[in-house]
Amino acid sequence: MSRRLDETERLVWNRVARTVRPRRRPHGKGAAKPEPSATRDDFAAMMRLPPLRMISTPAPNGPVPRNADKSVRKGRVEIDRRLDLHGLTRSEARRTLSTALFRSAKRGERCLLVITGKGPDGAGVLRTSLREWLRAPDLWPLVATYAQAHARHGGSGAWYVFLRA
């Protein structure tokens, strides 16, 4: 069953559609891997668009890295970068997270371990704010999904953030 997209959904779809490029299939042994579909310039152009007004909180989007769920549960996630937000104020942590996500996306990194800490009674300011920040219109195009870290990597005081390829 299909339905028509409303204006906000159409704007989001057009924004995402501009970053997609067809994949080339490598032929033969030792063929070069295809280049990433989105470049820094693509993201910069996308960020110059007027911000969208979100009607509801979006769900995690984009393809989840292959076997990510199983890898997360077993603590076998390959971490490209660690980001420790301990001791930062809420605004400092937000700026640090934003900078780290853009740099990681530019470098082609796929997984960040963001350490927020648990806070008193598991309700720390940074821990509860992280999900809100990842769903913000400026960071949302970079994030494929996120998950709570395995105990080996910090448990409920840390998060894996998977970036789009």
C-alpha cells in the first residue's frame, strides 16, 4: 500500500535522494572498492538547506551495518573512534559530538564509541541528551543508527554510533 508524502516528508526525501549515487560492482579479483557515495561537499550542500520542522521524533534511519545487532550484543564491534564526553557541559558536549561526527564521516569511519557516563541513578544529563542530539536535523543525515554499548565498552554509560557509509 502506498500513500502520498506530505510536504515535510517530501523535503526530507529530496534531501536524502541528492546524496545517493549508484554503486558500481567490482569485476574480477583485486578490483578497487567503489568510492563512498556521499562526500563532504554533498553534506555541506545539504546543510545549507533551511532546517526542516520535525512533526514527530524520527526513528533510526538508514541501513544498519551488516550484522551490527549481533556484533553489538556480543561486544565484537570494531570501533573507529572513541569520544569521551565526561566533564563537559551540555553545550560543550554537543559541539564536541557534532565536530567528531562530521570528521568521522569525512574520514569514512563507520562506528564511534561515545562515552557519556551514567550519571546519578542512570539519568545523567549527557546520557539522556545524546539521543536528542543524534536526531537533530544537522546530525541526522550522518547517523545510520545507534545502540547502547556492550559492558566491555562501558555498558549503559556509552553508546555505539554507526555512521552512514
